[in-house]
Amino acid sequence: MASGTDINMNAAPKCLRCSTQMEAGFIPGETSKVVTVTRWVAGQPEPSFWKGTKISGKEQRAIITYRCPGCGFLESYATDIIS
């Protein structure tokens, strides 16, 4: 579904606050001694005894975050589905 608000993930957007070209990156998630990339998960969080939060069987998407080098504003998008 295309619309006028689609974001081209191959090109960094301009900052909504100051119009500076943004830089792509990610926000790490940390557990014990493992660093992971955060992801978007559909639905409400459900507790899991073994994993902390149940995510299996739910839609999951990679998150890309852009940072403005001018003002520090962060903007995140849920992109590709993670299998």
C-alpha cells in the first residue's frame, strides 16, 4: 500500500525538527552478557517464565532508528518482518 507518507529505508530522512540529514543506526537491547538489536513485537507483552516476555508466534519486525547529528532527535521505524 503506497501513500505520500511512505519512507524510503534506503535513504536517510531529514530531521522533522531541524531538517538536517539523519544517520541510520540501531538501539541495542542487553540481556546478561548478550547484546541484541531491539525489535517491534505485535500485541501486548505477556510474561514468560523462561524468557522474560513471550514473543514466539507473534509478528516481529526489525527496527531502524535514525539520529539527527544537528539536534539529537531520534526517529524509529519498524521495517522488515523477522521470521
